[in-house]
Amino acid sequence: MLDIAAVTGSTAAIGYGLAAIGPGIGVGLVFSAYIQSTARQPESSRLTLPYVWIGFAVVEALALLGIAFGFIWAG
């Protein structure tokens, strides 16, 4: 029997690609909220900048967990 659409290679790579969608959207939301808040009140940009980096780090931790679990489950 001929498999026309057989999946070859590592399915962990596919899983990580799907897991990277969430952090990608999250980083976009964090920085868009910072840009919007700075546009509304430019004097508060120095006050809110540490919160941007904390939010960025938390969201990127999810991406790192996704790649770590991909390697763990790959064997």
C-alpha cells in the first residue's frame, strides 16, 4: 500500500512549531500594550519598562518549556 501523505522525521519539531505560536502571540501582545501605554502617557515609559521585560521573560519561558518537552518526549 502506498502512503501518499506519510509523516517522516521528528514529530517533536512539529509540536514545537505549534507550541511556539502561543509565545509569539504573547510577545506581540506584551510589546503592543507597552507601545500603546507609552503613546498615551509618555512620562510613564520608564515606570512601565521593567514590567515589559518581566512579561517578556515569562512568555519566553513558555517557549523554552515547549522546546524542552519536545526533546524529552522525542526520546
